[in-house]
Amino acid sequence: MDIKDVEDALRGSVHGLTAQKLQKATGSSLEALTPVLQQLLASSTVSVYTTVPGDTLVYRFNKDGASLEGLTPEQRLVYQICERAGNVGIWTRDIKTQANIPQHTLTKTLKVLEQRSLVKNVKSVVNKSRKLYMLYNATPAKEITGGPWYTDQEFDHAFVEDLCKMVLGMVKQQGVSDSKTILDRLIASSVIEANCLALEDLELIMQMLVYDGRLEVERGPSGSSHPRYRPGLEVPSYNHLTETPCGVCPVVSQCSPGGLISPESCPYIKDWLALDW
């Protein structure tokens, strides 16, 4: 049987194939397939893992096959567990549970994998005390990093406020604009990097400005995929204390009911109360 046929079948499957599906894909018997799989496993071209539930063996083509050469069975197992965790990572305690190996063995194993740049540890903004592991080349999910709003696991208030001011300025300058246009202008002006902020991230900012009353949503043209925004109505702040005669009266400290200067005899209070509010 040709090894290339098995490799091609596994390359075409992201989640791997069972031996039964490999037989069907290659048109071969289990007896002919077994020595080929053993050879591919020995060369690290293919990795194998067990599905949960079901305990079914699944074979998957390993893109990092060459870099896995020389690893012990425990190291390969931990690597595969981190690989299955994807970009959300997996907690060390969960790795220990799934791999069923002692803590000291796990610690040494992770150290070897990190030194060979096969896995990396990342911190989560949700739980900073937990150390998560994922493949070295994986980009952590936003649930882990907090997205563009976090720097070194801390919410970046200054960045968010500066971005709000820039967005407001651009919308006021254009009168009406959509989020895609604003994002393009931010990138074109080098205010942010092209991959720093996604469109859905910017729309979160613009929605926040809508809730604050600083922007308003305008119904866009038919078929428009992006909401359009216009500046919100600026409501002047009203200080109820300074608007009353008492708030600006120079002798308010001497005013008292029944006194020489009193609310009952104050002509300014009477005129103010007589206003048509």
C-alpha cells in the first residue's frame, strides 16, 4: 500500500480520520493499513488521539511532524492535548487530568515543549492565576486576551477613551458615517495598525457612544450592511444650584427665615418663582 495515499487522505481532514474511515478513503484493508500507520506514527508524520466520549482512535496528519521527533510518549500526549485545546488553551490541571501523569512529569514535559517552541503558556484576563497552554503558533482567542481593550492583562482605559474621542471627531467632521468608513480612516491615518482593531470591535465602541448619547444611529440606505452614525444632540449641562437666586446671592450666609434678610422678603426669589417654567 502507498504511504502517500494515507497522507493525502489525512491532509484533507482537519479533525482526522478513524481507521475505518481511512480504509474507506484509501480502499485498503485494515491489515494493509496498520503497518503504514505505524510507520507514519514513528516518523511523527501522523499523530493519534482518543475521542471523548467513545474512546475511538483518530489519526491526524501532523504539520509539525519533524519538530516532534525525539519526544517521549508523555510529551507527545501533552502536545496533542494542547493542540486539541485550540486557541482557547487548556489549564494545567486539565492537562494533568487528561494525560493522567504525575505533576512533576507534567512540569518537566511542559518545560521541554516550551523550550522546543512547540507550546506556550498564556494568561487569561478572566482568571489571571491560571496558566493556560496552547500550541506555540496559535493566536489566543479574545476571551483569553480581552481583545484590543487590554494591555498586559489590564483594561486600557486611556486607549478606549482616546479611541472614543477620535471616533467622535471623525463622525462630527463627516456629519454621518458608518463604522467601516471610520475604521478605514483610522487605519489610513496610522492611528491604529491594520490588524489591531476588527470591525466588530469598533462597532462596540460606537454602540457605547450611542448609549452615552454622544452618537445616534441613523437608518442607512436599503441593503446597507453597516449602521450609520451621526453626532448626538448636545444637551447643555444645567446647574440647578447656580440657576437659583440663592446660588449667586452674596449675602446668602446672612439669610434666614424671619430674619432681616429672609426668603420671605427676597424680591429675587419672588421674581424667580414667578417665571414660566
